[in-house]
Amino acid sequence: LAQAAANYETVPGAAGSGQVKVGDKVIEAPSATLTAGGHKFDEDSTKKIAAFKKELGEAMKAAGYPSKADPAKINTPLVVAILSVLVLYVTMVYGPIAAMLVELFPTRIRYTSMSLPYHIGNGWFGGLLPSISFAMVAQNGNIYHGLWYPIGIAALTLVVGLLFVRETKDVDIYARD
């Protein structure tokens, strides 16, 4: 359901059972068994999962869910305008960040001190954003729930920046012999 961008709700049921209700139709979710190596499903489970996905797709189509986005309904000028504004915001951040990072660290450790947190932040927090956001959506069932991760990271960054990053206006950035 998360792959189909459909909101859903998880409700408790009998142990070992699962159902999906789309409109008035109730579909039994299959129980699957992994192979001996534990890396993929056995052949019978694979067939059950494929049949479940097919039945779920048909039920969603019957309930009025589109199978894919209609390109004719996309407001292309608005999408381009929003993306342009977002790019402008990013450039407003990346311009001053270089100067600020240079002023934060002494010359002898500046390159490592700038590079390590910058790349850890971009790599871990930015690189894992799709995985963490999708996991949040899959767990919660709300297709917008994954937005809480970047909002939380931005809020955490604001708090850390306000409390721990010092003013660097009068810092001498040149190396001394």
C-alpha cells in the first residue's frame, strides 16, 4: 500500500492473520515462508504474494485509486516554480556555510574539521532520508508521515545551531608561523 501511495490504517487482529480492506472488499494477506538461507521467499510464498498484490491492485482500481499519475494533470509551471524556489533556498544556505565553516576551525585542522561533519551530515542524514521516510510511512500508514524525519532533523539543526555554534565575525582565519 505504501508503494501505491495509499493511506492505510493498521488495526489489531487475530495472531497470525492479516486482512486488507479496500472499500467494501476484504482481502486476506498471505503468510509467507523464507527459504533456508532466509534471503528470499519460497516458491509457494512467492506465488501467494503475487496473487495478493494482483487482487489488491484490482480492488484499489475498483475503489477508484489510479494505477499511476496522469501526466496531463500535472501543473508543470507550478512544479518548476516550486523547484526553483527550493533551489534558491539551497543556494542561500550553501553560500554562507563555506565561510562559516572556515571561521569555525583553526587552520591546522580546518580541512578535516570541515569535511568530517559536513559529509557525515549529508551522507547519513541526507543519504538515509529515503529509507527512513519510507519506513516511517510503512509503519504508520500515512503517506505524509515520512515528512516528519526531515522536519525533525531541521528542528534539531536549528536548536544545535542556536545553542552551540559560536559567532565567528572577528575570528582570525589565517595561519600563524
